[in-house]
Amino acid sequence: MCLAIPAQVVEIDDVSDSGTVALGPVRKRISLALVDDVSVGDFVLIHVGYALNKISPEEAERTLALFGEAELVEELAAAPGGGAT
Amino acid sequence: MKYVDEFRRQDLAKKVSRAIHNEVDRGRRYNLMEFCGGHTHAIFRYGVQDLMPDNVRFVHGPGCPVCVLPVGRIDNAIQLAQQHDVILCTYGDMLRVPGSGRKSLLKIKAEGADVRMVYSTQDALKIARDNPGREVVFFAIGFETTTPPTAVAIRQAQAEGLKNFSVFCNHVLTPAAIQNILESPEVREIGSVLIDGFFGPSHVSSVIGSQPYEFFAEEFQRPVVIAGFEPLDVMQSALMLIRQLNEGRHDVENEYTRVVSRDGNRKAKALVAEVFELRRSFEWRGLGLVPYSALRIKSAYAGFDTEKRFDVPAIQASDVKGCECPSILRGVKKPTDCKLFGTVCTPENPMGSCMVSSEGACAAYWTYGRFRDPTTAREASA
């Protein structure tokens, strides 16, 4: 029920507060009534036909970097005399 | 698919898994409740449990709106469609949920009732516009994610002067349910259900923000990590919970920063506050009456409230005999503890709601074959 999928905004219609998103070859008309300041090219989360939120590309990068860091901590801890405190 | 594929990468999953194995304290257990059915689904679909050490256990919570809706409310919807001759619109998940007497919306549709599956509240509005001579009821269910789209539809119906559209509101609130679980005797009594930490919901939190969890992280001294729905998100969040528990902390942390902020979606929250108000209490399957855990439509929008326009009686109905959905929803039992599971109750022929919705724990166990796993079977019989 609470599932949502990320899709890119390709068109915006200010009059009806709606837009078109692309998900691979699929295009879908969605409501933009719940989000502010969306521009063409932004990625948004789509839930029951509505854009629920914008996705932050910077934060996504940061989180991905964390997954790599997990191992770094592990390596530090494993190294003799090293410690991840 | 961007923002999906990279969060399912196997090489990164192995890294996070190694870090978790390395950091857990072998002398203790970590019971981590994922509140949300979306997380349950991710854990099973991607085999996340298998990448965890033996002493890290996922406890499945009640975060499946289809599962927690009591039978009486489904009976209400069936009555509306059958006795009041309305066009009843609802999301696909609701159609096969059994009501009393094994009736479901899908069955009564086959018998001639006008039940329609919609993808969006916008579709329900269109049906109302196209059928001005008929009453159109939107059977609204869901947590904070699904509530704002209902609020938009009600406001739009008012702006357009749609006279034949109303909403049968069953929207429920996540923080109230988590608090209820933490206050339940089973959790308080040592030894029955232990929950050491929580995965906070992904998309519910994108609307309400991380702030509402701060109260019970403090009050109940349990860490909360808001986690995205992809498998790497769940694993990284497990690592963050394990670190907090190792350090004796109970903070609210946010792994899903690409979508969730502390304040959430202010515009969506304002719309919900404009249209809805708190119910004094609401019945949840498995949890019973939970105070201030659901929303109703404000009197300013009474014309769009199905419960004001039609006679919608309070129906006390019980679950199918032997169905363990209530205990499963509280995290007290596992699907494999239920006698009906996999015998008379399957997704094709569900007896209880947890087998219907893809977010339900029983459906996840069945679909991904976890009940055949020797470890799960051993645990179940222990």
C-alpha cells in the first residue's frame, strides 16, 4: 500500500497541477498537487498517482557512499592496532 | 531504474553484511521490528535475513493497512455496495480481503454489485463525474502516505461541486500504532516479545518526517532508524540500529535521507490537517481499540463523508476461527505458527488479511518460500 516508485518528470501542466513522468518506456500522467517546486528532469516518488516527494540526488549519493564505508570501518577494526570506535 | 538498481547491488550488500557480522555482539540478540509491510516484503524478496548473523532477528509489525482493517469495516463496505446501490471504488488490495461469511468485494462484484478497482483517487473522481446519477463512494484505506491523495480528492470534489462523491474514511496513523505495540502487555512482560529497535517506515515518514518518532524513542528507550524500501537500505539501517544498541543509544536516525526530512512534506501535512481530524479511537485488527489512531473527515467537508451520508453501523465481526492474523500483526507469532497457514489459507484462497496483501507477513512467507527454510522451521517448532 505504501509502496512508491521513483520516476522522472518529463512534462508539467501548471493549470491542472499535474505532470507526466517517464519510467523507462512507460509514461504516466500524475498529480503534482502534493509537491512544490518540481521542475522537468527532477525525480519524484510516485504513489497512487501522486508525486509524494522529490528525491534528492545529493542525499542518494551520500547514502550509496555509506554502503561502501561500512567495509572501511570493518577493515580498520580488523587491522592490528586499529579500532573503529 | 535509477534510485532502484543501485540500492540492490549485490557487491554492496556483501560489504554491509560483512560489516554487520563484524560489529554484532555475539553475547546478545537483536530483535528488530520492521513496522512496515514494505520492509517485510523487501526482507523476504531479497533474502536479507540470510545475510544477517543468527542473533539478528526481524520481527514483523502491523504496518499493512489492508491487514489491520477490522472485518466490520469491510462488512460496512460490502453493505454500502449491496444495499445502497453505490459505485464502490477502492484500491486493488482491498478486493479480496474476506469479510464476514467469507464474502469479499470481489465476490459481491461477481454477484452484480458495482465495485470498481481504482489506481488513484483521481480515477474515483472521474467515475463520479461520468456517472452524475449514481452515488460514488471511495473506500479509503491506508497510512499517512495514502491520506494526502484522499484529502486532495475531497478538496477537488468540493471545488468542482461534485454532489455524488463521498469517502468512506479508514485512514490510520503510524505513530499511534507503534506506541500501542510498545505499551502492550506482551512487550512489557519480559520474555514474550522483545523488541530492541525499530525500522521506521519509508514513505509514511516522507510525509510525516522523522520528528514524530522522537517522542517514543525517548519514552520507550528504543532506537528508531527510518529506512528506505530497497534491500541495501534495510541492511544499512539494521547496521545503524545494531550500532545504536551496542552503544546503548536510543536515537531517531534517518537512513532514507534522499526522501525523508525531519519535517516531512509540509504541503501534504497541511492538506491532511485541513480536511481530516483525529478519531477518539479506532479498531485495528490485532491491536484492538487504539486511541487517537485514525482520522475522520471534518464537519466542514461532511457532504463528502460517507458515514454522514449513509447509515454506516458499527459492526462487531470476528476473524475466521483459527486465524492467527491478530497475533502475527503484533509480532507475537509467526505465520508458520498458524494452523491455517499454507493448508486452507493461501494467497489464492485467503482466510485472513495477512495472506491477502502482498505486504502481509503470511503472503511474504508464502510467496518467497521462507516457510520451507530449515532455520525458520526449526525456530517455529522451538
